[in-house]
Amino acid sequence: MTGAVTKVDWANPHVYFYIDVKDETSGKVTNWAFEMGAPAVLTRSGWKRSSVKIGDTITIHGTLAKDGGTHGNARTVIMTATGEKLGAGSSEGAEGQR
């Protein structure tokens, strides 16, 4: 899923960020929330509070909520502008190590 960052909540117990995603068919924009790991875990993985800023376009690989809501768990975040790939939490596993 790809979208523009609208909000970042860098706080315990988990970091959340929100993105606006445009539906390719209808053009409707929906705001999605994604959970990442704890701030300390992300910091050890190379994240900084400034890694993702409002307005950045990012692509998220992860798991959508089972209830069909507009939220999910991010496993990997790719910065569109640079192609930089950042692991988003302890569940990231081997995929983020490439």
C-alpha cells in the first residue's frame, strides 16, 4: 500500500503512522493507520523520529486488520523518494534484512 504520511505518533508502546491512500478505481482517498514496533526497537533498527515526515510518500508491506478496518501492522516501510527500506518492527523477520 502506498500513500502520503499525514501523522506520526512516536510513543510507547508502539509507533503509529497514518497515510492517505487514493483508490485507483474511484479516486477516493482513505486515511489508514499502521502500527510499528516500540520506539526503542525501531531506534535499534536504524529509525529516527525524523525518518518519516508528514508529506513523505511511502510504501508499506505488512498485514491488514482482520476486521476489514482501515488499519494494519507495518512490517516494512519503503521511502518512495530514496528507495530506502526500513524494518518496521520485531515481526519484520528476514524480509527486511535484504
